[in-house]
Amino acid sequence: MTHPVQGLDEVVHQRTRLGILAVLAEGARAQFGFLQETLGLTDGNLSRHLRTLERAGYVRIEKGYEGRRPRTWVRISRAGRQALDSEIDLLKQVMAGVDSGALTSGVDPDDGLVEGEQTRTPRRRPPPARPSRAS
């Protein structure tokens, strides 16, 4: 049996990108400035994460004008919605396992060792020698 965390998507699971997809899933599209303010990101940081999501096919970026002002809008793609839904389902499985202990039934809560694993005494390094003070 593999643990549900093995199925987490590294592109989606990163905190900022998960936040971007979660905000975008709430509506049709969002302006760059709205995402930046909502998530507390700098221009460069948001741009970098949006590029990563765009390369994965999870968002679509549209550039245009609102009046005479240039604007950038971002919308979640169908693949992005599926990736977000999958991530949420996996996180729910992880939480259900934590609550019930079902995912770690081979772990003894007293010592945290997996059944059948032998205890090992960690090797300890001697403390580093302190430099002597010359008078």
C-alpha cells in the first residue's frame, strides 16, 4: 500500500501555487493585482509561480487593456481544476488517515518505529575541540 502523499503533484502542492489555484477556482478569472494582494506576493514572485503553473497547463494568462490600462488576467484551466481537485482529494485521504491511524497501522505510537524495524543507537560525534587561548 502506498501512502497518499506519493500522489501529490509537486507543481500544485507548493503553498503559493496551491493558493493561486484555490483563488482561481472560486471564480471565472482574476486580475494579476488581485492575486498579488490576496496572496501577499511581490510582482516577481507571483510571475514566477504563474509561469510554472502555465508551463504545466494549469492556468491560462490573458493580457489586454481595461480602458487605457494594461491588465493581466489569469484563469484556471480544465487541467488545473482537475489537478487541484486531485490534490484536495489526496489531502483529505491524508487527513482521514491521520485522524483514524489507518495509514500508519504498522507504526507503534509509543516509539514511532515501524513493526519489524530494529532500534539503532545513533552514533554521536564528539564535540569539536575548542581553540586554546594563547596568553
